[in-house]
Amino acid sequence: MSLLQWNFRSIYLRGNTDVSIILPESQGEPEQFYEKGKKYKVLWLLHGTFGDHTDWVRYTNIERYACEHNLAVVMPSALNSMYGNWNSFAMGYDAFDYLIKELMPAVYAWFPISDRKEDNFIAGLSMGGRGACVYAFNHPELFAKAFVMSAVPEDLTDIDTKSPFYHRVENLIANYGGMEGYLNSELNLWKLAKERKDELPELYFTCGDQDPIAWKRYNQFKAYAEETGLKAVFDEVEGYSHEWPFWELSIQKAIKWFLNK
């Protein structure tokens, strides 16, 4: 595999940004390999809160797994944005628009990566798991499958004021101009899960049963999915918390599930 560290100026993020990309390498004679024009299946892989584009490469064996399955992987940075549009941040930081309107078209144009829906998968951990839902629920036409680790859509009206992430929720509400704007935004996955249940890509949610951050919300959403008729795989794993050993295990499951192996 080839590991690329790509830095470019983003219109939607209003500045330079970094992306890590894993690409299949030459197999056989280089001139023959590169002239084939093969387009690879791709996993858009998202980081969690406090992370960036390097997390998956630093803390897991994602490069080896991608190599074993001949899969391209694109890992962007998104600060602590929840993968939403932040008009109120500095000069603007539109993380939602960035992936859909800028990064994906650029990757398809510049790298040997397929733009067909059936060849595109998205996954993430924690905040990145919510991000995977944000993109898959708002743009189901772009992704065949979404794999969500240690996160689920949440009822945005059920605010936990004791959460360590409560300040971000306050900022999100203010960013969208108040609660009404927040509830009508691309981040209201609880609403979209019900409204678009028949349009969504295949969904897989997994969570460790010792996870102090996601476990309660995971079970709430599982019950909501059953109530609304949303089809998804729910996978509870014993003995794991909100931690890299769980995500290391999960990303292996994800790749096999994406590729039907």
C-alpha cells in the first residue's frame, strides 16, 4: 500500500487542511499497473473528538487491513466539529459541506478511486461515528454502507447537561441560531432516521457494553430503530469500553462487512 499525507487549501474550511490516504500499490510491472486505470473501492474513515487524520494510522493496523483487501481509505481532519457546518467559527468551518462538496470530488478526480455508490463506504468512531451517520443520512445516494462505532443518532431534545461534551452542544445550538435551527439542521439524525428509513444505505452499529459514553444512547437508539422500522445491524460486544482496542476490532469487522467477506 501507499500512505499519502495530503495538505491542500480548502474553500469550505477556509484554510489548509490535512488528509491521510491509503492507496493500493503497484502489482507487477509498474507501467502496466498504472496504465490500467483501475478505480478502487473506498472507505471514508472519520476520527473522533480530539482527533485528526492521523488517528486511525497511529492507533490501528488500518493500512495492513486495507492492503489485505485491496481497499483505498481516505481519512480527513475535522477538528471537534461534529461534522457540521460552523458559520460562527472564526472565518467559517463548514465540515459537512467540505467532505461532500470538496473532498469527495477532489479525491475522485485526482486519485484512482471509484465514485460509484456501490464502491463507497463510510465509517467512524465516537464523533466520527456520528459523522458517518451525518453524511450517510443526508446523502444516502453516495454510500452503499455505513459502519458506526461507539456512537448512534441521538434525540437532540434530550440534552444531558452533565455530559463533558455539554459545552459543545451549547455552541452547536448557538451556531445554528437556536434550538429550532439546530433541530432542523443536518445534525438531527434522530429525525432523519425516521423520515428516510427506506432510503438509507445499509447500516451497522456496534458498541462495547462497558462504554460509559455511548452505551446508554446506543440502547435508546436501538429501541427507537425497532419502533420506527429502521433496518440496521446492532452489535454489542462484551468487555469493551470507549477505547482503541474496541475500534481496532471493529474496523476489521467493518471492512469484511463492506466487502461481503
